[in-house]
Amino acid sequence: MYVIPGDRDLVSVIETSKHQNLQLDVDYGIILYNNTLLKKLVRNGIITISTNFEAMGKILAQMISKGERKQIENKCALILHNSL
């Protein structure tokens, strides 16, 4: 299982696995941060841990309009695709 922080590392892992004749979801799995449309398409889908960008934007807008400065926890979700 690979937990990969960025898209550049994803390319490296996939290229290396091709050279080693490894198959995603059979021989290894991948979890990435922040879901994108591309991650749904790559190798039948990559599992992601993604922040809720809509909620984050609403909270940020409220903080700006109220002049607040605070640290908050933004919820995230595990989005399952076929990479396990």
C-alpha cells in the first residue's frame, strides 16, 4: 500500500509498477490526497482522502466577513475507487 502526498509521486509509482509488472488493486494499492476527476480515471480509480473544499470555502468566507482569525478543523472524506 502506498500513501502518496502528491500527483508527481503518483506518476513515479505507476511507472515503477509497470516496469515491475505489478498490477494496481492486485499487487499493490494507492491512497492519495485530494480527489480530482483525473484520479477517478487513472488505473480505474485511485482512493483519495479529500478535504471538503465547499465547506472550507464557506467557513473561510464567514471568517473573512466577521474579521475572525482562528484555526479550525475541516472535515475530510475517504473516497473509495478501485485501487485496493
